[in-house]
Amino acid sequence: MTEPAPLTLFMLPGSPRVESASPFCVKVARALNLKGLPWRAVYAGRRLKTLENPSGKLPVLQHGADLLSDSAAILTFLDRLQPEPPLTPRDPADAARARVLESWASLAFYPDLLYLRWVIDANYARYKAAFIDPWPREQRLLTRRRVLRDLRSHGVGLQDLPQVLSALRRRLDDLDALLRDAPFLLGESPSRADLALFSVTGALVLGTTPEAEPLVRERTALWAWLQRTDARTRRPA
Ligand SMILES: N[C@@H](CCC(=O)N[C@@H](CS)C(=O)NCC(=O)O)C(=O)O
């Protein structure tokens, strides 16, 4: 009999092109892979939200009897569980830079991604066909009405598409510039900053947001880093 995997990642389901529709779930999945930790996925959706999940959001990592939510907190926990390779740089200033870049992914890029996926009708149809319709109802989490309401209260939902794309272009330029001199954002090896920004910018090139795809592909340092980070963090076959 095989040993049960000690780590279970409750996550939103994905598609043949990516582990999960949620960049936060992809970020944790890739962190587990990078550390070489064995883990298994459980597709959770609404059921976990109402029954077991302390935060109401995915991902949630189960370690023994403990449930941990929030991808940033989970990465910090993984560094304690398995220190090598570190996701948080050992140098305190680099650790701070990594966390700032990680929050840039969730506070700036993630709302752009949600806008492009859920507000634009044609993209929502693509997203629904790839990431919602194939899965049973209990594995789904968000409704379009909820996401549109949250985006309006965030502010991005009140903007038009040209405004959102102009802000996204600026951010992608900044990310591309940060990647010109080193293979990863904080130097020679991937950190939590790379995992967070890889997950959310990688989600822009999955066939559901055609306005954003060329913006990512044409930035050469950014595009090469996406491939490099993917290769370093993919689950071994
Ligand atoms: N800060 C959280 C954010 C996670 C998050 O927003 N997850 C989304 C899926 S991408 C979610 O579960 N949303 C459900 C909800 O807002 O009710 C993290 O880093 O894990």
C-alpha cells in the first residue's frame, strides 16, 4: 500500500493548460513542486467554502489536522516545513522586495485578470467554457454577479477596457524591465515573487483573454522568464 500524501491542496479546478483557474492555487502548487514536496489536489469549490474553509477562499492547504489559508501565509509555512530551496530570500531586504512584488501580483495584476476574464462578455464565454462548464457545480466557487460586484467596489470594474489595458501595459513594462538583468526577480533562483507573478501573468496567456496575450508575448524578458519559471516549477512527469 502506498503512503498517503501528507499535504493536500484544496483548490479550484483548472484546464488541460493549467493546474487551476485560480492564480493563488497555481502559486501554491508550483511552490510545492519547487520544494519537491509530495502533495495531492482536492477540487473543493463551494462545499469547502461552507463546511471547512476558515477563510472562504481557495487555496487551502491541509497538513495533518491543520488547515491553512492564504497563499502568502502558505508559502511562509512551506519555508518552515522544508527550508530548501527558500521561497523567501534569506537577506531581509530581498525578503521584503519579494513580499512587495508578491502583493503587487494580488493587488494589481489579479484585478486586471478578473476584469478581462469576467467583465468582457466574449472572454467570459471563453473562460466559462474552459474553466467552469467542465466541472461539477460543487467544485465551482464564484458567480459572475459576485465578481462584477466586487470589481465595481474595487474600482477597476468601473473602468472601460482601454483604461484597463493601458494600466496593464504599464505594469507589464515594469515587470519586463525588472527581468532584464537576472533570470529571476530576486536573482539566480525563483522566489515567492516569481511564483506569484508567474501565476497571474501566466493566466493571461491561456486563451481566455486575447487582448492581453500579445502584450505578454511581445515583452521578451518577461516571456522568457515565464517559460523559465514554468520549466523550474512544473510537476515532474
Ligand atoms: N489572499 C488570498 C486570495 C485567494 C482568492 O482570492 N481566491 C479566490 C479564487 S482565485 C477565491 O477563493 N475567491 C472566493 C471568494 O472570493 O469568495 C490568497 O492569496 O490565497
